[in-house]
Amino acid sequence: MVRVKKGKPAKKRRKHLLKYVKGFRWGRKSKYRFAKPAIYHAWEYAYRDRKVRKRDFRKFWEGQINAACRKLGISYSRFIAGLKKNKIELDRKILADLSQNQLEIFQKIVEQVKK
């Protein structure tokens, strides 16, 4: 019997994977043997970091809100507790934006919380 090496499908599979590693460094962009584990790791990191990005942005917004609150004489934790007590439902992204771009509105929210 003749040995089958799967020439065309194997080449197609390899070329398909090599499309994803465009821009990688060294042999990982051109050699299938190095590209395969590199792209699998890259996909794992991409999946993980889509979750981490949300975490990082939340920390960033909390820092901005904290800095703005302390200038107005209230701590971040008291501010958030006051928001919940007064049933003001604004998320941290909006509050951070207000604290940076529209300070007078943010000051009114802080005054409402301080009462």
C-alpha cells in the first residue's frame, strides 16, 4: 500500500496557523514548530487579559474618584457608602469621568452625599 502523507491538507493547516502569528518575533512567525505553542499561549493570555482589563479599569476609576473626593474633604469609602445610602446609582466609570471633566456636577454629588 502507498503511504499517505496528507500533503495538501497538512500544508493548508500549517499555513492557516501561520496567519495568526504574523508579527511575532524570531522563528515563531515563520516556523510551524515554534509558532504552534506560541499562538496557543498568546490565545490563553488574550482570554485572561480580557478579564484583567476590566479589573484594571475599575482600579483606575476608583483612584480618580478617590483623588477628587479627597480634594473635596471626603474619603472614597464614605463617598461610595453615601451614594448607596442616598440611592444614587452611578457607576464608577461615570463618576470618574465627572470628576475629571465636569467638576461642578461632581461637587454637587459630593454635597448630596455629605448631607
